[in-house]
Amino acid sequence: MDVLFFLKQRTQFIRQFYETAGEPFRDIQRKIDAGEDPFAEDPFDDGPEDEPAFLEEWIQAETSLEILGRTCISMVSASLKLYFETWEAELGIKWENGEKDKYFNKGFVRGYQQCFGELLKINWDDCPVDFDLLVQVALARNNDQHPDSITTMQVRYQPKDRAKFPSLFFLSEHERLMYSTHDFPISSWFRPTVHVSRDQLLTAIEQVELLGDWLDDGMHATKWRHLA
């Protein structure tokens, strides 16, 4: 099986899905900002004077884009895990009782990194991939899939996430600046929001594809050695 081919089919779909699905929401925001129909200001509108026209519609579009970004990063995480699991099956990896739990006690990214590193005899220092970022892809997915408040559509990191990654990747620029310029304690009261912008999503996809490219020859060589 050409595992890399199918991985890139998935990542290419995620790119296309994000751009296509997000266009209606970006168009709403653009029309509101430009005052275009159907969001032209009504001179007889008796709404609050200090509130921009169509603020609720603009915020709804922004929330939709945020949810779309988190949905897509969850798809990236799932694609990466499927890539690893497929190669695990292709290479016929067998685990002793309890062995897999020891490898995966820090998550599937670190677990498979250790597994394939040992099997392929890889020096990960030679790998151009940012594994901390890949771990944060899975982290963003886990937080998105397990929200803890019904009162908001936002999803927030847990205190342990900030302790593990003081410089979280999936943050809005506003929160990145806020947390970099203020010494907020690590607690449940100061929990940054999981935010996946277009550029952040594309960077994550590029890292996943880079890993696939970098591992491909070694994976195939190991497979054929096992079959010989």
C-alpha cells in the first residue's frame, strides 16, 4: 500500500474543505465590513449607538470560522493517527502485554515516534519535523472533542496543557500577545482558547506531510526487509 499517497489525499481534502467551507463566513464578514447588501446600514436603525451594525452576525461568522478550524485540525490529527496505525499494520508490529501502554503513556504521537524510531533506527535529530507541534495537533483535537462548558462555543486549554507547552501554537494573536506580556498563573482561571487560524492549519498539515515524506523510504525498506 502507498500509505503516503493516501495520507496526502486526506490532507489535500482538508485544505480544500477548509477553504470552501469557510468562504460563506468570510464573505459575510467582508460584506459587513464594507457595508454591502444585505448588510448595508439602515439609517433608521434604533440599535445601540455604541455597537457596530450587524455585530451579532459578524460574531456568528467568526465563531463559525473558529469551529471550522478546530474541526479541520481534528481531521489532521485523525489522519496522522491513521497514517501511523496503517504503517503499524503494514510492518506487522506486535506488542507484548502492556508494552504498548508504556510507549503511549504520553500520547500517540510520542508513542509512534519512539516505536518507529527504534524499528527504523532513526536519529530524530536529523528529522526536520517539529514533533512538539504534532503533539499540539493531537492536544487541540482532544480539547475540541471534549469541551467542558455548555455556555460557550469556545474551547479552552487545560492548566496542564499550559504547563506542558508554555508557548501554545494554536492561539489567536490577541491571546498570544496577552499571555506573552502578562504573567498569568497556570490555573483554571486563566485558560487560553484553542484557536486554529488558516495559517496555523496549513502549517500543521505541512508538518504532517513533511513527516510522511521523510519516513517513506525507511518505512518501505523496513517492510521489505521483514518480508525477505
